Amino acid sequence: MTTQNKTTTHILGYPRVGSQRELKFAQEKYWRGEIDQKELKEVGSLLRHRHWGDQVGAGIDYVSVGDFAWYDHVLSTSMLLGHIPKRHNNGFPDLDTLFRVARGKAPTGCACAASDMTKWFNTNYHYIVPEFSADDQFNVSWQQLFEEVAEAKKAGHDVKPVLLGPVSYLWLGKEKESGFDRLSLLPRLLTAYQKILGKLAGLGVEWVQIDEPVLALELPKEWADSFKLAYQVLNGSTKLLLTTYFDNITHHLDKIVELNVDGLHIDLSASPEQLSEVVAALPQDWVLSAGVINGRNVWRADLAQLLSVLQPVKEQLGSRLWLASSCSLLHSPIDLDLETELNPEVRQWLSFAKQKCREVTLLAQALDGSELAQQECLQYSAPIKARVTSELVNNAEVRQRTAAITPALAERKAPYAERARQQRTALNLPLLPTTTIGSFPQTNEVRTQRRDFKAGRLTEAEYNTALKGHIADAIERQQKLDLDVLVHGEAERNDMVEYFAELLEGFAVTRFGWVQSYGSRCVKPAVIVSDIYRTKPMTVGWTCYAQSLTNKLVKGMLTGPVTILGWTFPREDLTREEVANQIALALRDEVADLQAAGIKVIQIDEPAIREGLPLKASQWQAYLDWAVNAFKISAASAEPQTQIHTHMCYSEFNDIIESVAALDADVITIETSRSDMELLKAFEEFDYPNEIGPGVYDIHSPNIPEVEHITQLVEKAEMLIPAERLWINPDCGLKTRNWEETEAALRNLVTAAKSLREQW
Ligand code: GLN
Ligand code: ZN
């Protein structure tokens, strides 16, 4: 193939945090005042150069610039546009302005409420929500992007700046005042974008990646229509690659092909089936950036298979075909080479950001006709092909068990009303029973002990003794507080998912597989590599130990199947439903074992149900159906007199209340205090039949809730839900609080419950 026909390669963005989480540690040091801004900026620059180097080293044509962010790329966009919340807007915005908007405070300047943070589409990344008012102005302001472009150019790279597009930027924000529509700000916003593009052109930029991920959503008409104006105004100074990701965009394709841009990127990992339709509709002079290397998961790409899919497209498009990651690699861990402790068989199935760059270029070389590369693609795919029949992956017993799931398996043995009757006798709880959500303070002591145990400085016996000490301490404190249903406190858990991932068969846990969740916070999701099953009880020992110390009820504590699935890297050769069912069956056995050991109350946490919703509302119900079913399978081994709790901690139940009710948990505890019990309305309107514990104080805040305040909230709740079906509990687990705050808050909670009990 001639060089003119060469496939151009790029990625949509690289993880910014650093393979050793260098950015996180530097940010936190800066916030604590241990390093100055100059030192922090040096770390940023070092990481950017390293990450460009990783891309160039892999043979990527354009390095991405503008994907680096000091906290979040949506917030970077706000800074670039000089669009800062009014309360933070004093003087020219600088790095500390950015931190103040994100965190409410920075080493300099005054403290003011931080902006809200919310999930980036259906990922576990959180962005800072832009705040819009009718009189907002946009002016090219913060120079970081331009400086980074110059920095990359100086290092000799071909750069492709990444910008969040104007329509997505508006969509992702929210109005701060009523009676105005943020879409009306578009014309003003476009003027600023025009200036940005002009400046980039002045720096010698040829292509700009302009991200409009909202195109994957089912948009209201006026939003879908707004793209036309936006891209009429924007084109001119540089070429624009319109990037979409996380789902297919064919529902907007007729509008997209009318836009005044120079190319389109589609996510072919999330939606491979859109390829032919998009190719057929692609305007003659556009490039197509095929996002074939999955940016959101850790699996090695099947390059041989991709090669055969893309070859006809290459023949049709020639040099107009670009190859890329499906979305930004922000959502994948950085370097598989660091995982020296992974089982070698498993390791050859995986690929992290650094390796994914090489996948893009290898595939491009193969497409461009290199026989060597074509051979390499075949070899590269061999382990994934072998995985299909690997004994490590496939467990016939597990498959038989999921195949044998019947609708009846998901049903409790008696309807709620009957269960409630039996539970009243079996549990003998007072009106307005008090409980907590599971975890108690994860003290430095516990964390150090866990680290020492993992590093071999504590023996297993020593570690277990230490944990028993923490459990005994938690039980004693709860007894003194006179709570009604106690918990063991989760001292043995580093994380509510990783704990189970380590104990169940079927998961691999990485050492450095960190992914940014928000700001300096990273998570290290486990990987579901094979069929999941349980070889031994996971929580029975700790729960029974706790129960042996008290005459009060101790609530067993499990993480539900949908949440375990949602907070891990899933395998892709099975449906999510199938994997959720495998986990559900393992948990079902745990529920049975807890019950057999005498535990009468068991909580199965499902905080991730809502965030697993597909991007397109038309697909919600299908998801909710299997998600609810998986939860029910895990719970239904409980006898009628065993009380099943669940817990969810997100706002908004309105649109999924039917499914929440379908979980048929005997008790659900939810986060409501910040909404002043507003969220309970959905339950009232739906005539939610089972018991509810609306959280009566916000565990994210160190403030101690007053008895008065708790009382008022419960009184408010009682107007919506009858007292006989109300529980009193905090909003969520208490692991991030200290004991002093925890005890003071719970003391007030119990006092409020007791006085209301007397009155009612
Ligand atoms: N049981 C868990 C805890 O208390 C629940 C955490 C959560 O809802 N995210 O920590
Ligand atoms: Zn919670």
C-alpha cells in the first residue's frame, strides 16, 4: 500500500493519573501544603511527556493534547471558557480557582461551596457539573490547553487537541436559576469556541477532536437540532473530527452527516453493528475514525477478527479510514507490564492503556498491507481464541446451574405481607427500629493492619485477632448506643466489591490497575475472567462472631450481584445478565449459610443498580428486568422469617420505582437526608408496600445531626410512609467518618427514635 493510503492512528485520550498514581499523590500533597504549585505543575508536565511518549512509542500518529486535567476535563473546559460559578469568580481563573470549584477550597483564596459532581455517562468517572445562568459570559480564558499544545509541539509531536463540544458541554451542566433554558446560551458559547479553534489553528493545529458524546443519547428534538447551528459556526479554522462514544449514534445519523465537520468517530466496541450503516452514509470528504480498541475494558483486542471486519472498509475508504480507541483510555488501567503477579495465562488475555495504543497501530499496519503485522495480529489473537475453551474460564457446573434458573428460583417462599407477619414474631423489633448501613470507621489502625498483613508483616492469625478486636469494639459501641439491629462493621473489607472478588472464584485482582473515579480518587476494579462460584462461606465467620457477642440482632452484610458486576471489569464473552446470575447464585448460597448459622437479618447492598442503566432510555426496562431478577435470585434462599434488607445510595427513584419495588426486599434503606425526604415521595406515590429506612443524616458531612433535625425528618417521612413501615438509619455506611462523629450522630439518632416511639 502506498503511503498516501496509510491509515491514520490516534486514541481519544490517555489516562492522566500516571501508572503509579503520581498525579494523585502530587495533588494531595499540594492540597495539604506540602509542595508548591511549581512542583505540582512539574509532575503534570512529566506525566504528559511520558504519556505522549507512550503513544509515540507505540507508533500512534497524533498524540492527544487536552486530555490531561488537574481534576476533571469538564472542569478544564469551564476554565478554558472562563465559565466559573459566580461565587468562585473573582479575578483571572488560575489553578487554585479550579481546585476551589472542584473541592470548595484550595491552598489560596476563600472557601466556597464546591460545584456538584456527577457520573460521566454510564462510566464510573465523575465530572464537575457546569452551572449555567441566563447572563453567563464565555471568554477564552485559561491558557492551559494552548500551553500544552505548544509543549507537545516543542517535544516534536504531531498533536490533535481534544475539546469537549459545545452541545455536550451545555447538556452536561445544569441551570442555576429557573425560567431559563441553558440551550439558549449556545450562540454565545459558540463565539468562544470559535476563538479557541482560531487560536489552535494559529498554533499550527490541523485536526481538533471535538467530543459530542451526547449524540449517543436519545436527545430531545431541540437539542438534536442544535448541532446544525453549532457546527455551521465552528468550522473554518481547523479540521474537526466529531467524536461520539459509549453507544451507537445511528438514530441521529441523518442529522450528523449534514454537519459541517471533516470526520466522524464512532464507538465500535460499544456498538459494532453501526459500522456498515455509518460507512454507507459517510459523506465523501469525511474521514471515519473507527473506535475499535475498547477504551473501557481490560481485554486484549481480537486483532485478527477486527482485521477481517475492517479490510473491506479500508478498501472502500482508503486513507479516509482512521483507527482509534473506542473512547478515551481514561477508563482503563495504564500498564499491564506492571502486573507481574497476575497468573500468566490470564495476563495474556488483557491489555491496558499502554498496550491498547500498540493494538491500534498494529491493526493499522496490518490493514495497510504489512504481512508481518498481519502475522502478528494472528499471533496476538491466539490467546483469546484459546481462552474460549480454557478450563480456567469455563466451569460446566456453573453453566448448568445458571441454565437451570427458573422464574420460581427468584421468588421468596411467601409474599411480603406474610413474611412481615412472621418477621414481626421472629425479630420482635420496636416501632421505628434503628440500624446502620454496614460499615463503621475504617481507622488508620485497621488500614495499617491490613497493609501489614498483605505485606507479610502480620500473620493471618494476628490479622484475624486484630479484626475480631475491631468487631468486638463495634458491637460494644452499638450496644451502648442501644441501636436495635447491629452490624459487625466491615473492618475486614478494603472495599465492598473487592472483598467478594477476592473470595469468589472467577475474578482477578490487579496490583496497579487504578482508574480515576474523580479528582485524585482512583478505584481498582477487579476483573471478571471466568465463571464465578463460591468455594466457601465468605462472611459467615465474621457475622457469627459478632452475633456471639450480643443478644441483639446482627445484620449480615453482602454486596449484591448487580453492584459486584457494575463495579468490576466484566468479561465480554457472556452477557451481563448471565454473569449477574452467576454472582447471584453464589450470593444465594451465602444467604442460605448465614441463615443456617442463625443470622436472622441479611442486607444485600445494591447501590449500583441505577448507574447500570443503559444510555438510551428505551433500553432501560430490559436491563432492569434482569438486574432485579439477579438480586431476587440472591435473596430468595431466605426463609419467610429471615428479613432481607437492601441499600441504595443515589438520588432519584421516580423513574425506576417500579423496579425498586420489584426487588421485594423486606426493608430498603436509601439516601434521602440531603433531599429533605423529597425522594420518599416516589415511594408514596407508588404505594410502595414494604419497609423503608430513609436516611436521616448525611454521612458525607462531619456535622453532627441534631436530635431535633432527625425528629423533623422522621416526622416528614411519616407523612408519606406509615410509621409501622419506617426504619431509622443514616444515609449510607460510616467507613469514612471517625468514631467520635459516628457515636455522637448515632446517639442523637437513637434519642430521636426513642422519643418518637413514646409519642406515637
Ligand atoms: N454496606 C456498605 C457500607 O456501609 C454500603 C456502601 C454503599 O452503599 N456504597 O459501607
Ligand atoms: Zn450507600
